Amino acid sequence: GLENPLSKCPGTMLEVHVAKATEILGMDNGRMHPFCVTAYYPGESEQVAESRKSCFKPAMKSALGSRREDVFFFETIRLPYDPRQDF
């Protein structure tokens, strides 16, 4: 198989870029919600995931009269590269 070139770069960080989340279905009676994003590997602690969490961003209606919401994050989340993990 092919060798991953990042495996020879200890301390390499991955950057996860999140521009937006669209068409999120609201969970209640049409009230707008704040949302945040994070990035983590399966098995990492909740504390680690929380430490990478973005600030909360307000949602806006996807369309007039819709229960769905859009959120524009434009966030970059950095996490250490782990060659033992898959995405």
C-alpha cells in the first residue's frame, strides 16, 4: 500500500475548515438556535472535544416559513494528526 507522507512528520496538525451547516431541522416551535462545531477522533475524551469547540454562532432561517436553519461558521479547528486514526 501507499505510505502516508504525514506519518513522517511528528507534531503535524490537521486543520478542519467548517464554512457552514445548512438545513438543520429545528427541534422546537420555530425559535432560532445557536450552534457550535468541534473536531475530534473517536475515543477522545469529552474534555478534548470541548477544548476544540468553536464559539456559538446564531442560526438563521433557511427560507421564509421553514423550520430549517442555516449557520455560517467560517471556523478552522486544529487537531494533532494521528496516523492510527481514519476519517
